[in-house]
Amino acid sequence: MRSPQRPNAHKQRKTVPMLLRKAAQDEAVVARLLPDATMDDVIIGFHAQQAVEKALKAWLAHLGVDFPKIHNLKGLIGLLSAQGRTLPPELADVTKLTPYAIGLRYTELPPSDPLDRTEALRLVQGVRAHVERIIGEEPAGQE
């Protein structure tokens, strides 16, 4: 895998807020669909995963790290770890949302564990709040 590269500052300034807006939109979908028992868990899980993915990518862009086009949350967290950044322990199991990225949307196989919708929303809200706080406190492009 190629080493992460630094995006230009103009692109970075545009990317971070756009990704955070999109993460908030996916979070809103999760919150809205969460109580609807007729809505498939896979759809809710997909939007939860997408919200977390976009928040993590916003954090990486804020740090000046050019991230690959991946949906694997563990991989994104690994890139953050390489920058000396981590999620708080209470958000550590966010990687369990990764299977909802693509695979479960295009198969009829159920996930190995049912989605805990309330927990998924808690993780999404926690990651987004953490990333927004970090971005607000830390100058862009800092290592």
C-alpha cells in the first residue's frame, strides 16, 4: 500500500467540512430510521458505517493525510494511529460497522450478529462528536 500523501491546503479546506456535513446527513438517516421496525438493519447499518467512515476521513483530511478510497473502518483507524491519533476506548468497537459498507448491501446473507441500532447510533454520534471536537481544537495539517 502506498504511503499517505499530503493533499493541497485548498482541497483540504473544502474536503473536511464537506465530509463532516455528509457524516451528519448519514447520522440523521440512522436516527430517523432507528425506530422503524419495517426498515432492514442492513440499511441502517450502511448509513451508520458511512457516517463513521466520512467522519474518520474528515479527520484524516484535517491532518493532511491523503486517504485511500476504502470503506474498511479498521484501515482508516490504522491511518489515524500512524499519525498518533486514536478514538476513545468507548468507541473502539466501531469497526463492527465495516461489514455494512458494501458487502451486506449486495448479498442476502444476514450479518453474523444482529445490528444493535441504539448502539450503532451511539457509535456514530460519538465518533462524529469526537472528530468535530478534535478538528475544532487542533490546527489543520498538524502531526
